[in-house]
Amino acid sequence: MSSSLLQPRAPPSLSSSSSISGTKPQWRFTSLPAVTFTRRARNSTVNAKIREIFMPALSSTMTEGKIVSWIKSEGDVLSKGESVVVVESDKADMDVETFYDGILAAIVVPEGESAPVGAPIGLLAETEAEIEEARAKAASSGGSSPPTTAADAPVAAPPPSAPVAAPPTPAAAPVVADGPRKIVLTPYAKKLAKQHKVDISKVVGTGPFGRITPADVEAAAGITPVKSKPPPVTAPAVTAAAAPAKSAPTFAEIPGATVVPFTTMQAAVSKNMIESLSVPTFRVGYPVMTDALDALYAKVKSKGVTMTALLAKAAAMALAQHPVVNASCKDGKSFTYNSSINIAVAVAINGGLITPVLQDADKLDLYLLSEKWKELVEKARSKQLQPHEYNSGTFTLSNLGMFGVDRFDAILPPGQGAIMAVGASKPTPVADKDGYFSVKNQMLVNVTADHRIVYGADLAAFLKTFAKIVQEPDSLTM
Amino acid sequence: MQSLISTSPIFAPNRRSFESYASPTALPSSPTPFSLRFCGLRREVLRLSQLKHRVIGTTSKKTRFNVSSASPDGNGSPPTTFDYDLVIIGAGVGGHGAALHAVEKGLKTAIIEGDVIGGTCVNRGCVPSKALLAVSGRMRELQDEHHMKALGLQVSGAGYNRQAVADHASNLASKIRNNLINSLKALGVDILTGFGSILGPQKVKYGLDNLITAKDIIIATGSVPFVPKGIEVDGKTVVTSDHALKLEFVPEWIAIVGSGYIGLEFSDVYTALGSEVTFIEALDQLMPGFDPEIGKLAQRVLINPRKIDYHTGVFATKITPAKDGKPVIIELTDAKTKEPKETLEVDAALIATGRAPFTKGLGLENINVETQRGFVPVDERMRVMDAKGNTVPHLYCIGDANGKLMLAHAASAQGISVVEQLTGKDHVLNHLSVPAACFTHPEISMVGLTEPQAKEKAKKEKFKISVAKTSFKANTKALAENEGEGLAKLIYRPDTGEILGVHILGMHAADLIHEASNAIALGTRVQDIKFAVHAHPTLSEVLDELFKSAHVNVDEHKPVAV
């Protein structure tokens, strides 16, 4: 009876079964669609015939799986369709079968251990001759290194982790005491360390009593925490010694800092900026002389024409000749040529950023365009813009020239092909083709474009056209 | 003396409300405590016949205590006339259930309570824990972005106010407690305050020196949390369920000693509120009380995906509360080799190692009864057994104090069974028909035998068993709720169709089990119950499918057209 001291005194009908260990129930859904071992297309030629057996994704929510048992052992000859290993997912135990003939050369993840989805768990050699090679490979890839065989890893594999290049670690990291240090990990930290194969002996705990928290492990693995824990609104009432000190998730906390949540607009900007990271962009800069444009501006200013309207009109006219720069790449597979040229112009309004759109900027004349622009700015200030008035742009113009900025680099908004960053026009000494120096007003423009559809030559040609229009601006007023 | 049942005028208005409750023309506004259901309690419907009975006795209430026939020097010899037909020591759920049934059967009843009415269940158990679990269930849902997204919902930053959550639990407990008190008072059960003890046959003392006699006595003193040796409970960082239910603090990391249903429910609460949990279990497997298959699934659903780790096969031999700037320190010892294993440092520890009977000071020695590890020995009719193994006349023990089945509703059922016997009808409670439930998210419930138990029984009695299973994944309602995780399992005899056990893990499992427990209690067989119709789409179809998937080899019952 003493052996059940720590056992809840459950009602007899419950507890009397405790000593009986039934046969382990297992669900084997062999009738389910068999899981294929993904063949890893290696770029090297050396091990073309050694296939890695991956931890399969047995359910949509499965992130890691545990090897319940290897049905086959090393050296066994496998034929297509045979069950090789039983994997326990978050849902059930399932037999996993092979779609290739071969020899099970090496077991990388032994029974009872877990591996993230997509990580190699075994190696399959095509011929006996390759077994040795496969084993050598297994030995080298085993150990504690995460499955970072970068480029060709399946999507589900954890991101290649650069263990040291983590987000800024807390500045004053506790000094590791001399001598053997007792490592204390919280349960979730333990799980994370296993999942990301973090060597905990190298992690410095920042939690209460020097324990390693989930945030410490995440920092060591180079991941930013997915979500922070729910903020308990009230502080613990019991001021017991264990009243835990809140540990900063990843970033060092600077005392006295205030946290202001994003407004809806700021959140939208943030979301767009993150999304922009998935687009491969490049930048091309170009100097443009503006003496003629300045002269024109001086003439038409009194008629209500703004510099923004002039630049938008110039860009629109150039785009009309280079439709690819006005195109966008929606799916990564095709060009979407837009039927109209809508110039979005970035405007800072208090605490935010919005891009009112001058629709059909190439078709409207300068005066109408200027009127339209005034109207849009009014609406933007009073937050009256309709969605089509700020999200229908096909090309964006961002001008920081009025602040004296000489050049800058804009981020391409998702869904557009290019964005133009306009610097200030400044008197600059320039040499002409005969070698004579003169001082001209010069403005640097810098275009960021989606390289999936807009190539360097396209952008250069567009910029040349744009410069020509600005330098001979008479066409703008026509 | 037995006929001295009083009906003081105070009860008249209440009686009217009983009548209106019973009559079809009842005003919906008439307030009656009987329409409420308590933890494991039956709703009491008072019958008119009984009211008639009560009207017959017409002695003033005051005289009752004065007419005590017991004399202090008469200990040892039973009195011949009695103050009460039935005295119940302990006003927990068991005592309450027995009292209600006793009144229904026309017995003059008193209930003695030395603490608060409602006992563990209402004040420190089932009731407040359900309030916390209601919070944890919602928190869990709100935090599960994947789940929310799948339903098309957007929720951001779910948070909670600890004190408000704690208040919800304590408010619920006091509400249920008041309902309980009101129902006892309204029925005319005398509530006697003070600790009760047995002076001799049919004699009970309560409080300091109040003496009463009763024709029959039921001991229903319940249990208290069991704390193993070496564990120092300070009520702050090392706590039992009594303290934890007050939710005075939510530790970042809490160790829970014991992975039975108390521990499991608390792990559900704490992880939902943001704590990390470490289980310490003496046996080799977590959740040893459950059917192994259900246990394995429960581990997959309730343990593995959460911020929980565990140590199995170890005793927590020493637990020191946090003090002097040190955390809670737990020393683990291997359960088999008795070798020291590891030391854990956590923010708090919850001792959920079960419950110990609360039977000290009951005066059992006066009637030659020896407790066994604190439990009062009883036979299958809840009759108390003395040291020689003979039944003690007129003395019964129900609920946690006898240890047969430590569940609130089992105590109540045992109490009803005793009252049935007292009023001339032999009754033996079939404990295998008493369901049990664990209110995690999702819930776990069970009735009857586990698969290994059934196998053992089958081997002994030489019959065969079969197992049928259905998944919640195939249930429309479960999928509509996006809660397809779950399993129902039926263990039955293929030769007779007898239901031996049913185990469910899944949404609302605790509510679903009753179809199975009723079938076991009433002896309904698989081949009959499979023709019962279930509304579509409901979760109850999980059981419908379960019964239908069972194969019984007897001539199936042919439904008769009506």
C-alpha cells in the first residue's frame, strides 16, 4: 500500500486498475493515405542514391513526432509499401511505409525519441555498397546539430538557426557561477529545447533563481517568441517569496519605457511591411536635372499646381511608355499588366502613413490632377478616404525632398511593381560632355522594384524616360 | 415519540410554494430552491402525500429538545424512544442527499454539521473547481488562435483578472451552499450545529454537551486532503486543493503531486492561466486510474501539447515551502529503489495525492468500531462493521468516510440506499453503475470497468469481452464546434450484450456518460439500447454510434411497432 502513497485515493473503480497495465493500445491507420518519404533533391552528386526518411506530418497540427518503434532494423531490405516505423503524432500512432525499395542503412532517431516534422529520422540506401556511406552520413548528421541542411530542407523543417545571432540578448546577462551549475528548466523550456535541439548547458537562465525559461531557449535557438503569454491583469496577492519576477521575453527591458499599442493604421502598415519581405526587390538610382521643371513649377504654381502633381504626372507619363514597371506580380508566376496608371503618393498624417491614389494620372491634365490631389489630401486628413482611394495604386511615389533629404530607399508595398523615392533638388556642379562645369539643380530618384517582373534594364529605361520628361517638362502641361 | 413530527407555522408559506411547484398551474415566479440541482444531488420533488403526513404530527418545535429521553448515565444501553428517526452526522452532499430522501420517506430527520453546510464538494471541491474550469475552458479557447481562425473568429490578447476569477469560484460556492441550507430548512430538516460524535448505540452528542437519540444514525463526515509525510503545507506556496481553489496566486511554475483527476483538473486550470506544470506521479504512468487507452489519448490531448512535463515512478519525499528567498524545493525518490533521484525547484506545489477520511473524534470506540486507515468499515449495505466483523445495528456510514467510492454523487446515492433500507425496502447500490468524470478540456468520463479490469473478470468468470470504439471526429456536432478530438469506448459481453464499462474522452463527456450509466444501473443491454433514438445533430450520437457498432451474438431484440 505504501507504494501508492502519492497516488490520489481515487474511488476503487478507478484506482484498482492502476496496477494493471493493459496491452498498449495502438491505432494503426494503415488504411490512411500512406505517407511518402519525401525525396530530398540534393544538389551534390555524391549521395544521389541515399534517401533520407523524414518525420512525416501525420496531421495538420503535428509539429513533432515520436518514434514508437522501428518495425525494420538497420540492414533490412525494404520494398515499396512496407511499413518501416511507427510514429506517434499528437493524435495517434501510425505506421509509416516506404515508397522506395532499398536498404534501411541507418536509424538516425532511435525509438522513444522525437524529431520535428521534416527532420531526417533514418537513411535509405539503394544498394549495399552505399550503406557505409549512409552510415557515415548519419554519424555526421546525428549528434546535436539541428537539421539545418538549409536550402533543400522541406518547408516544415525549423528555420536554419544561427544559435548566436539571436535578437539582442539582455545586456546584463547573469554571470555564470564557477563550478558545476545546477540547470533548472521549466517544463515548456524543456520542450522547446528538445524541439529546437538547443544545448541547454550553454543557455544562461534569466528566470527566477537562475532557471532557464522558454524565452531563454527561444533566444538561444534564434526564434522570436510566437506569442507572449496572456498578461495577468492583477499582481499576485500573496507576496510569497516565490512571487515570480516577470522575465522579458527577448528584448532587454529599459526601465521607464512606455508601451503604446499600434493604431489600426499603424498595425496595417506593420503588416504590409512584414509582407513586403517576401518580395525580391532591387534598387536603381538616377540623377535628374530639375532646372526646367523648377521653372515650370514657378509658372504654374499660381494656378494651384503642386510639385507632387508634377512628379506624379511625370511618372505616369513615363509609366505609359514602360508598362512593365506599372505591372505587378500577384502569384509569383505571371505578370499582371494594369490597365490604368494609378499613382499612389505616400503622405504622412499624424501618427500614420497613407497613400492616396491619383487615378489615371497619365490621362488627367496637370490642373485636374492638382485639384484631385488637394481633395485627396483633405480627405486623408479628415480620415474620409474611401478604400479605392488609397489601395488602388499601381505605382507609388514617395517624396522626402521637402525635408532636405538628398536620397533614400523606399520599401515596395505589396501588390505593386515599383516605388519611386524622390530626394531634394539641390544645386550641384555638373560637367557636360565637353568637360565644362556648371551648377544645375539636381535631384536623385531611387526606384525600388520587384525583380520577378521588373529587371534592371527595364527600370533603367523607365528612369531615362522619366528624367527626359522632367528635364523637358513642356509635355507635362499638354 | 416517533410521531412527534412537528410542523411549526413557519413552514406554511414554504409548503404553499411546494404545492404550487407540484401543481401544473404553478406560477413561474414562485421561488423554490428545489428546482436547483447541486453537485451530485437529486432534485427534491415533494409529494403531497408526504405533506399530509407531516400535518398529522402537531407538537410545537420547541418541545423537541426538552423531551430527550436519553440520560447521560444510560450510555451503552439503547434508548427505547427517540428524538429523531434519523440523525446524519455531516451535512455534505452525502448527508444532504440522505436527508432529502429521508424526508420524502416521512422520517423525522436532523443533520449535524461542525463546519459549513455543503462539505467538501460545495465549499472546497467539485463546485468551486467547476467555476475555475469554466474560466480555463474559455481562456483555452480564446488563446487557441488556430481554433479561432478555423471558426472564422478573430480575438486578440485574451487576459484575465485573478481576483475576479477567484471571486467567481467563491460566489458560486456560497450560492450553492445557501441553496443547500434553504432546501434543508424548507423541508423541515433540523440543522444542529457542532461536531457530532457517537456516545453509544443510537445516541449522538453534538456541540459541547447536546445529547440526542435517534432510531438510526448515518455517519457522513467525508474526507480532507491527504498530505503524505515529509510534505510541509504552508497554504501559500505548498498547498492542497483547499487552498488552490481560492486561487490566491497563479505561480509561473507549479508542481502537482499526483496525476489523478484532481491533479489533472488543476493542470487544466493552471496551464490555461499561463502557468507551467510539472506532474509528480508515484506510479509508472500518468493518470493511472483511467482506462489505459483513454489515459494514453488523454496524455496526447491534455499533457503533451501543453506546457507540462512529468516525473513518473517517483515519490515527493520532501517538499519545503518557499522561504528566505528560496523557491519551493521538492526532493524526489525513486518509487521502486527508494534511492534519492532529483531535486526540483519550483514556484509552488499542489498536493493532489488523494483524500483521507475525516473520522477522528467520532466516538467510534464507544461502539467497538475500528477504522481501517481512517475509513469506517461497512458492508455492501453501508452498515458499519465492528472490530469483530459484525454489523452495528442502526449505524450506517456513507461517502468518503467509508472509502468505497469517493465521489460526491456516490455518497448521495449511498445515503438514498440507506434510507430505502430504513423504510423497509432492501436496497444495494451497484457501484459499477456510478459514473465518474474529470472536467478537463476536453472532459473525461467513465462508468463500470476499465478494459484490463473487464479482461480480468472475463478470465475469472470464463466469458468473452468485446470492445467497440467510436471517434468524435465522425460526429457532426463535435465537428461543428471544431472539437473533433475524442474517443468513446464500450466494453461489453458479446454473448449477452451486458455493458461492462464505457469510457469517453471528448467534448461534454461528463454529460454524455449518463446514457451508459443508466443502462448499467437498469440492466439495459446493448442489443436493446441501440434502438433508442438520438436527436441529430448532437454529441449524444457518439454513444448512439458506439452502441450500434457493438456486435452481440444473441437474437436481437425486435422492436415492437406501437
